[in-house]
Amino acid sequence: MQPAMNPPADARAPEHKHLFSNNRKTRRPPTKLQLFFRRTLSALLLAALMTALVAQSLNWLPDMWAAVVRFWLPRLGVGAEPLLGAHTLYANWIVRQLAIHVPISAPTSTNMLAHALATAALFLMSLALVRKHVAIAHLLRVFCVVHVIGLTVFAFGGGNTSVAAHTLGLYDFNIALMLLTPSILAVGFYLYEGSLSRRIAGSLLILAYLAIALPFKLVMHVWLIKLLTPLAMPTLYLLFGPAFDIFLLVCIYAYVVAWQRHSLPQPASPAAAVS
């Protein structure tokens, strides 16, 4: 008796699918172009939302800044009064300005000589530190070059002695930077960061620095100008004004983008599984 032979694979009866079986096709993953458009759209929407939030906060932030300035200036021995008066226009939107008026006399020749000698002493100090502390030596040289330029401008009668104009320039730059920060983040951080919570947290961290640091920066500038005479204005504005704000923003941005991603656990490698 011959053993029963299995029918070939082609001759097998087709399997009948159940009436209620899931016959839908699996959804294809989105393409790179679709992901790019989705992330770009979400970045633009978040930037618009954060800009509106900044614009709304500028309705009450100037009052808080003026209160901080009024609290600290008398305690530093500066008889100044912050004024919330003049209005400026940003893209058809009105923002109140904060100016600090301090009566300061023009610098004398004695003040010029004292600043020149102090600058020369700092330059000699940079020469002594160049071997062991190169970074500090270069920073001191940059400070000396900027201060010499400022002294030269004052020597030829072109220096500004208005504290109100100095603080108003710092204030306007800070306001403009707060309004532009969401748009700047939209073309970089928002595009490659997929987590919405990290986008919002990073934006709020940068905006919080700009909002909190502004009144204290104005107070320190006014106090140093009162202490060092208006000859310190160009150096303070160039080194510890907008350029310093941008430097700190870059540091905060680098910290934000370096946040560790709490991603899903990755599967173990084959070598680890064998061991």
C-alpha cells in the first residue's frame, strides 16, 4: 500500500477569509516631505502663539520693570526717576517706553586722564596674564580697545551724556528681541525639536531671562554711569548691552538644545542578548 502523498502547494484550497476579518491596508508611514511640512506648520503656529503672548505681556511688564527700578536706584544712592511716557511703534503696535533720567555733568579732563590711566593699567595686566590666562588677557584687551575708542569719541566732543537715551536704547533693543525670539526659534529650534513641551519650555526660559534681567541691567548701567562718569557709556553699551544679551541668549539656547531626550527604550543589541 503506497503512502498518501501531500498535494502540491499550488493545489491546496485557498483559505477563505472571515466575513468580519480586517481587510484594510496598513497605513503607510508619512514621507520625509510630509513630516517637514507638518513640523514647519507647527513651528509657525507656535511662533505666532508665543509672539502674541509676548505682545500681551508687554501691557503690564513695563509697570513691573519701573517698580523694580524705583526700588533699587535709591538704595544704590542714585537719585533717578524712571518715566513711563513716550510711545514707540513696532509693526503698528504701540509699546510703552521706560527711560531713566539722571542729571549728570559732562566729563572733565581729570576724568579723561583717570580713565586713560586705568585703561593703560588693564592693558599692562593683560600682557602679564597672556601666558597663563590667555582668555582673560584677550578679554581685557578687547575691553581696553573699546574703551579707548569711547574716550577718543568723547575727546573730540562726540560723546553722549544722556542717561535717558542710553537706557532707552537698551530698553528698545530688549523689547525688539523679546518680540523676535519666537520667530528666531521657529527657523531652528522648533524645526528639529519634536516635543511640544520642550519647545514651549525652551521658549519660556529664554523669554523669562529677557523679562527678568532687563530692569536689573538698567539699574546697573545707571549706577555705573553715575560712578564712572558718562565716559563709561560707550563701553557699557557695546560690551554689556545688546552684545552681552545676544551672548547670554546663545548660551541659554545651547543649554536648551542640549536637553536629554527621554526617548523610548531601545531594543538590546544582539551581542548583549547573547551574553
